[in-house]
Amino acid sequence: MSHPYRSLLLALPLLGAFPLLSPSPACAPAPRQGQFVQIADESAIIIWDAESKTQHFIRRATFQTEADDFGFLVPTPSQPTLAESSDEAFATLGKFTEPPVITKTRDASPGCGIGCAADKAPQATAGRAAPDAVRVLEQKRVAGHDAAVLEADDANALNKWLKDHGYASRPELVEWLEPYVKQSWKITAFKIAKDAEKAPGISTSAIRMTFKTDQPFFPYREPADQRDEKATKGAPVRLLRVFLLAKQRMEGTLGKDGSWPGRAVHASEFTHEEKTLDVAKLLKELKLPDGTVNASWWLTEFEDRASPRPGTDEVFFRPAKEQTKMRRPAIIQYVKRDAPGAAMLFAVAVGLVAPTLVRAWRRKNHA
């Protein structure tokens, strides 16, 4: 991990954290004062059951930071069920959608250095609220995170609760919270603790959130100060990969019909001409019961490299107009082959030169 609120959908940016005495850096999570947290890359798995209107959401992110701890918030339209998942599922899906590799050979040309005649590689393309205005629906420890599922009647009261419990508090956060509070969405607050002996990156354990929603989506909306181009200038590109499992190929829009910079890079049933996705293995990794998905479903993978992201709304998914398969372009690997007859030419050269050297040696020794 990785969109405002049209229809009955939800949103979910990352942004909470421990107390700050000054504005946080312009990135999704918020660190302690004087430290920064930045998302290096994020991935998400979305499983959408249209009949039951159930979405399983599994998110994984790597953060570049020197902070020892920080937090983030996740809004959902209904109270989620929280459970630990597995990072292995991301590798399983990535292996399934990776491009085919084609190996070709070519002759080495005399006098040509490395890369001579090589084909170009394809490019990767603050009012006062009532005392009970914030209610704690659940608190639990899951996958190394401390989680609190909250319900609020007032965005300012919720912002204060977050501040009182060690999360970031700022005007932009209140503005971000208001639409969710108006729609009676639940806010799940997570805290992450970093292993002090490890390097500056933090890879969170995968958490599965299961909830009811009218339409599948990726929580893409971010507070205004996290979308500021000046604040994000010089930051590395944030790669977002979304694996969407549904009964058909899906497409994404920013909000209701807006253009989302994410693009599909793979779409196929779980079984296609070259590979078969091991559904039983995948469900075991996701820690979901058998039958959650089956072999007739589709996997659509999206990539979003926008930086900064146009995080003004959620990314909503719907059945694609074109129910066609697509694969990543094949990767061509060239293997150098010795020039034809090189060994023979060497043998001929030795045969021509050797007699001359032998005759010269004999004349010298008989002189």
C-alpha cells in the first residue's frame, strides 16, 4: 500500500501517527517531529464478491523512514473484520502475472564490443462535540499492529481522539475526515512499531480487512497537504500495484468516471494458455476459506506510477467493457554465441604457422 466518496463507497489513505508539534512531511504516514516517513512502494489485493457485496482488502507497503513508530488510518463504509494475512500471496500473484521470457541467440561479430547491434529493450512502460461523539467499536492486536475501530459523529471530536491517543492532528486531517463522518463510515486506526535493530525501511505485515460495500474500490484519496507538488518534489515515484480478483475482467476510474493514471498490465482467467493459478495455495496464503474464489475467476493487475497522485477521490472498479485477455510484453533475453568456425580458424592458423616455426628452429640448431 497503493476517490472521495460517491455512492456508498469508502476511502482509505494512510496518514495517522504519533504527536507532532509541527506539520508533518507531505507523505501518507505521519512520523514524530523531526522525522520523516515516505511510502516507497505499495501493493494491494482486492477480492470482490459481487453477489454478497463483500470486499476483502489486503494491503502491503514499504516505508522509508528513520522513525521508530508511526500510524495510519483506514476508513470503511461498514465495520471491518480484521485478520492477519500473508505476504506470500503477493509473490504468488506476481509470479502468475510476470511476463514470459524468450531466449534467443545471436552470433558475436569480430571487433564489436558489448551491446553491438543489440535490440533495444522494451521500456517499462474545531468545534466542541458531545462526550460520546467518538465510540470505540473494537480494539485488538493484529499482524504486529495495534488497531482501534472507531465510529464518530463529529470530525473535530475524532481528530481530538486521535491526538489524545498518539496520532497526528492537523486541520487537513479534519477536512479529510469530514466526508467519512457524514456518511457514518468507520475509521480503523493502526499503529506500527519498528524494530530498532533493523534498517531504515519498514515493511508492514499484511492485514486483511473484510467489509460490505456497494462497489469495489481502492482507497486512493489523500489529504490536501499530502498531494502538494512542492512538498513531494524530489520524492521517488510511488509504485502502486493492485491485484483485483473478481468474476470478470475489471477496469478502474478516478471517482465516478474520471481518468485514473493506473493502467491494466495483465488480465486473464486463473487458467490460461501458459499458466494455472493454484487457487487452493492462494487461499491458504490469504487465510481465506475454500470457495472464496474459484478457478473460473479473473485476475486483473493494475500499475500506478503517478507522483504526486491525483488523490481527490477513490479508485472505483467495475466490469471492463472489453472482456479480453492481456499479458505483459515478453522479455527477450539474448545469449551470445561464438562466431561460426572460430575454432576451425584457430586450428588452420596453427597449422600454417607451426611448420614455419619448426623449420626455423631446425635451421638454427644445425647451423
